[in-house]
Amino acid sequence: MSKYSGQLHRLFLKHFGTEPVMFRSPGRVNLIGEHTDYNQGFVLPAAIDKATYIAIAPRMDDQVNIVSADLEQQYHFSLQDVGKSGLHWPDYIIGVVQQLLALGSPIHGFDIAFGGNVPIGAGMSSSAALECATAFALNRIFDCGLSSLEMVKAAQRAENQFVGVNCGIMDQFASMFGKDGHVIRLDCRSLDYTYIPFRMEGYRVALLDTGIRHNLSDTEYNTRRMQCESGVALIQMRYPEVQSLRDVTMQMLNDCIRPGNEIIYKRCKYVVEENIRLMQACSDLEENDIRSFGERMYSTHEGLAKLYEVSCPELDILVEETRLLDYVPGSRMMGGGFGGCTINLVREDHVDELVKTVGERYKKQTGKNMSAHIVTIGNGTSAVNNPFSD
Ligand code: GAF
């Protein structure tokens, strides 16, 4: 048992006095392909070695008792009365419960404790990890018979319909389907996916954390999605075959959106370019061309900052400060934006130097402390050392 699941196990016993079963669901990184998932494009995420852990045991009644180990808070509700908690954090669990009930799953009450080491609001998908862990755990203990993909979709709907963030499917998919040593090239339209070996020998993935905590539902995330949809509606007037920005070329964009619609144009341009970049980056990966892959990461950041406008000064500083470091081939903001982390490829013998150099420059420019997470690519959602173990 890891440190986290061991602590959680003890906490559960203390609170509920019964033996739980345990599950874990990881956070994720995304190498390239940002804000493309809800435009039915491609993404390149991977599960990481930071996870949310759940200890859970079924009850005989309809009561649900939740304990958050990290926040040291509790929340209780009845399955007869499933509604928003008003606290935010329990909503990720309640939203999944609601989705499983809507699917007719035979769930009843349960006691649950959760915690872990996916930093909240840092862009590593702590929310998707909790949703996927909950869906996976309920599916197991109540024998709901859901497939992994059905659980991913239920988790995404929980976030869209209950929490209120109109996110795409990337985070939940990566958390559930992650595979040790591999990135996932996911087609967010067909949901076909390929595992690509992540073979960047001699390099590590470093996440540099601005310390700025975002809350996607409080930000412009939903607005960006609407702007993309507005762009598609304009393009469809001339090209009715277009279903999403995935189908759009620069020629179509130039024909249909400018002038007068500068903001919509910029948003769409970023997405069209990012889809093309992702395909080229996959070829780089296959050819093990880290320099070229890294340059595309910088281009993605440029697009996210200037066209999509989801960066912030702190993220820009972290990316800019790596520009002159030849041991960092690529860096960019990661995830929804407005805070959180940058993702960096760094030569493994220079990891400490990167953290020290950029951390000091960040402090000098912002007055804030930067932290670093050096992550490895791991497996997706699973049981942890329990009777149902695979
Ligand atoms: C967040 C969302 F949850 C994802 O679906 C994705 O859109 C990402 O932002 C941006 O690529 O993590």
C-alpha cells in the first residue's frame, strides 16, 4: 500500500469502524493538444504517478457519508435527496452518484473517505481523478456492470451537468485508461485511441507550479467552448458538412469569419492550428525527435496565450524563463489555464538546475514561490490491494 492509501485506510477505520475496499485514480499530464477535446479533435495525455485514493464500504441503507482526508471535512446526504452540496468538493462524488442512478445502476448507501497527492486546481485533473475513482469504486462494490468507457462518460457528464464545467473527455479518459510508460493519442470524436510509447530517454517531465489556483467553472473555460461553437455555426453557413472545429481548415476560417469577428477568429485559429500541431508532434514522437516536439510545445503556449487567451502572466514567465535553457527542449502551460502548472521536457541531469533557476527567477519577478512536480507516467484507475484486486 502506498503512503496515501495506508493513511486513508486508517482514517476510514477510525471514522466508520468497518473494513473498506480501496481504489486509486491518477491525475494526468497532457503533452500537446490543449482545448481540442471539446472541439472533437485529438489530445495526447498520460496518467501520472499522483493519484486520488478512495476507501469505501457499502451500507445497508440509503445514507452516503463522505470524509475528505485532505480538507478534514465531512459531508452527508441521502440517496433519496441528491442535490448540490454547497461546498463544491463533495459535488464530484455526488455528481457521479447521480449519473449512476440515472443509468439505473443498483447502488445504495456507502461510507467513503478520499485523499491523495494530486494537487487541487494545479491543472493535473484532481477533479477527474476523484470522479473516475468514485465511478470505478461504485461500479465494483455494487456490481453495476459498466465498462471503462461508460464510467468515463458518466464521470464527464457529472462534471458537465452537476459541477457545471463544460469540459471535454480528455481528463476522465486519461485517468481511467492511462498506461505505464505510454501517452494516449485519443480521437475525441470517435474515441478511438492508441497507446504511444513515451520513449524520451534521458528526459523527464517536470511540472512547474505557479501556485495560482484556478477554478475552471469560475473562469472563462465555458466561454471558450461557446466561442468555438459560435465559430462552427458561422462556418456551417457556407460549409454545412462541418460538424466541429476538427473539420475546419484555415481556408474555411478565412472565408467565413473575418473581418468583424476577431475574437471568434482567434479562438478558432488556435484550435485549427493545434490539431495540426498534434499530428506533427505524434510524428516527432515516433521519430524520437525531442527538439522538434519541444518547439511545438512552445508554439502551443504561444497560441494559448495570444489567440486563445487562457494563460496568465505567471504561466508566461515560467515558459519564457525556460526559453534560453538548452536542457529544456519544450515548455508550455497545461490544462484549462488561468493558473496551475507548465509542463516541461527537461534533460534528466538538469532537473534540479531547472527547478532552482526558474524558481529563483519566478520569485524575483512575481514575489511568489514556485513549486515543482517531477512526474512519471503510470497506469490508470485500479483497485488497490483489496479482495477485488485484478
Ligand atoms: C480541462 C478540461 F477538463 C479538459 O477537458 C480539457 O479541455 C483541458 O482543460 C484543456 O485541454 O482540463
